[in-house]
Amino acid sequence: MQTKICKVVAQTEVMYVQSRKAETGQMAKCNIRLRELGGDYGDEYQCTLLGGIAEFRFEAGQIVLAALRFSTHESNGVFYQDIVANDIVILS
């Protein structure tokens, strides 16, 4: 896991997906786009938010500290990069 200081670019609306881990059988999920500080050309991350953190609304322009978990998965011979934001703290 890595921690990154980033600016929030955008966040999608929350959707609910099937989950065996959730008591209700559904879990909140959305995506958030983060850009590392350092101008308009910093690295960007399209991250998944799951559970309670997905229901929290972040505003574009907020500076946050994000704990990001990077992984890959394979589907039909193609590999994909997954980034999950396990926690996000608003700095300003």
C-alpha cells in the first residue's frame, strides 16, 4: 500500500453491487479520480472506493492524503491494473 498526497479531480455517483461480505448483500461502490500534486502534469489515478467511504462525497479541488492499494487481475488472457483507495483523509 502507498500513501499519496493528491488533489481530487472528480468522483462518480455511488452504485450498489452484490457483496457476500456486506450484511445486506450489497456494498456501496464509486470511483474517484486523483492527481498527485505538482501541477497539471502529475500522475493521475482512477481509484475504486468501496463500502462506507464510497458514500462520502469529496469535492473537486480538495487536497487529500490517500492510502492506495495497487493490484492486477487477469481476465481472458488480458491483465488489468486495479487501484483501491482504502482510506482518504482531507487535508484542505
